Amino acid sequence: MSRRSAAIALLATGALAAVSFYNLYILRNTNLVGSYLPVGVFGGLLLFALAARRLRRGAGSPAEAGAVVAVLLFACGIVGMSLLDHASTLAMLPWRLERLMPDWRGDPARPDAVALRDEAALARALARAAAAPEGDPARAFARRIPDALRERARAPDFAGDLAARDALRSALNAALADPGLADEVPPDRRPPLPAYVRRWLRRPAAERTPEQVLGINRALLDAAFPNEIVPRRPPVLDLVPPAMLADPAAAPATALEGFATGLGDPNRPFSVRDVPWAAWRRTFLFWGPMILAMIVLVTGLAMVLHRQWSEHERLPYPVAEVARALLPEPGRPVAEVFRRRAFWVAFGLVFAIHGANYAAQWWPDYVIPVPLEIELRPLLQIAPVMQRHFTVQLFRPTLYFSAIGLAYLLSSDVAFSLGIGPYLFSVFVGIAAGLGYTFGGGFLMMSAQSQFNAGAYTAMFLAILY
């Protein structure tokens, strides 16, 4: 890779990263990096290939253009709707979802009527805990209940004394808000606590927030009186290690709301200094090394598999074949594909179809669009077992000319396997559904289909080891 191609690749990568977001989210145009044949890369390569014979000799070689394309294809996995978009969303958006989705907030730290299984039994347990050994978590709560109230709790008619019950709840809530309660329980006397509570306990008491104090004391209360109190369901984000998420508290005025609604101002230009970097520093330091390690791992795996696939099994790389076909051979002014009449006929046909559909968006009363969806759903009448799985996708397919072009670069058996596989899987799922087995499920949800995916990846890993 020459210095010139390296410089061009870096400049092109920066331009692609700068334009992709604006093109997709502001202009609402076709995603420049949204597939394995990204328009932003191969569109530029096509223009370069068509103009190659008109460029002066020192303007660039096919080898340099191929190196630039290789770097840009790697960058497509990071910019646009790829790694950076998903990583930033997953790091910040959960804080907004916690505000919008009540079930994410868990149960209140102060026990309500639902959390108290038996208020009278809890009062008697608190009264007995006053005599527990020093350092016992139950004793830490009992000593914060007034002596008169503990004596009243021993009475048989305590359950009917509403004033005493209200006083007990008030005293218990005051104990939960006491930042010094947890420190009265030595580490060796603490019961098993959730990981997020142990993480908070490692902080000095002066650095704990009021919400963390309530969470710690409530966990101790649940452990001290398991028969009288229903264990608290904590907020979702309390269970996540802090380094895995962004820190909107580092820039409370701009970080969260700015990410959700934007930081732009029509009256002044947006600057890089306006980005609340402090909110992202922690998660960048956590995920950055892991992402770099994963990139190195995948690159090394590709180098290991390259010889087996390309030399022993003679499997082509379709995306690389597209780039190779567009670039001229050494000593030739233009690629061989541009001298074939069949290429220009197919190119003109595809261009005319897309041009007509584009014009139909502007002038629907005058231009008839060319449908690219094939209606095959009537065939389901002869295959009712397939009606239980993906009927719309399989029996109303959409023609993607780029996929057809990629299939041309694959061997016939591989292309046939990719095409027939979803239909065979649909038959299998339909038969299983008739026997009472479901394969439904969502993202990160336990289901039979996710288990199949895990088994397939395991089998592939074993095949790689072999």
C-alpha cells in the first residue's frame, strides 16, 4: 500500500464518516454503508473505473484503488449505522428508556404495602432483633426503632393499631435513609448481597448518593427479614456495571437530552466542543480496548481461514470479485467488463427500472413504477405447512439486483444452498409448529431458534478447529 493510497484512504474514510450520518438521518437518503455492497464505496469505485482511461497516467493505479476500497470496506463496519451508531445508542439510550418505561425502575426502595408480607410479623421480628449480637443487620434496623414502639409491637393487638403501624413504617423508612446503617454491619457479618450493592459498598459512605444508600439498606433489610418482606426488584440500570454505559450525570444539562433530541441550534453552528465528552469518557475507556481486541481477533481469524477457503476449497470472495471486475488488468486502460455488451445491456435495464421508480415518486400521475416484488402467496395453498413461518418474506420476495449480481459470482451449488435454505427451514418450522413446538422469540430472548443459532455457531467453531 503506497503512501498516496494510504492518504486517500484516510481522507475517504473521514469523508464517508462525516457524510453518512447527514445523508441517512437528515436527508433520509439511501444508506451509503448499509449492505455488503455499500453504495458509498462501490459507487465511487465505479466512477473511478469509468474515468480511468481519461485520467492522466500518474493519477492512480488499479492496485492503489483496490487498497483504498479495502480500507473503506473495513471502515463501513464502523461508521454509519454500524458499530459507532449502535454502540453509542446502547451506551446512552438505556438512561432515557428508564425514564419512559416504568418497569425499568423496579420496586421502590422504601417498602410499600405490597412488599410487606405480614406487618405484624415484621414488627415482632424487629422487637426480637434488638437482642441480636452486635453487627447483625437485623439489630442495626431494630436499634433505630423507638423502644416504646418495639414494646408496642409485642402486643397481640398491634395489627389493629393503625397509629402504631404508621409509626413503625415511618421509623423503618427513616432507618433506610440512614447513610451510616450499612457501616454498622461488618463485612464478615453481611449476608449475601447482589453485585450492584457490593459495588456501592466499596465506595466511601460520603460518596454514596441517597438512592444508593436506600438501595444498600433495602438489600440489607430484605436479607435480614426474608420471611416478612418481599425481596425488592431493583432498577434495571442498577444491575449494569457503570463502565458499560455512558455517564449522563457528568454533563446533566446536555448529555442525555442532547443525545435524544439533538444539540444543534439553528442560530449558530455546531462545534465539536459542544459534544459532552465527559459523559462518554468512561464508556470509551471500557469498550475501546475490547473493540480493538475484537477487530484484531476477527482480522487474525480471516487470515487463518483465507488459505483454506481461497486455495484449498477455491471459494471466491464475492465482494472482492466485484471490486476486481471493476478495475482494469495491468497494462489495460479499462476493465474487461466495460467492454462487454451484456454488461451495458444489463446496466441499462437496471438503470431504467430504478430511474422509472424514482420518477414515479415525483410524478405518480404520469409515470408507472416497475414493481420489484413478486407475489407468490397463492402458492401457499399447496404448501399449508409453510404458512406458519415467514410467509411474507418467502412468498413475496423483493428483487435486489445487487444480490443477483453476487449470486453470479458464486458457484452454482453455493448459490442454490443460499436460496433453498430458508424454504427448507420454513417447512421444518411448520412441521414443528404442528407438533406444538414454537420457534418464536425476539432480540436477546431465549427461544428454540436462538438455541439453533448458538448450535450453528458452535458447529462452525468446531469445524474451524478441525
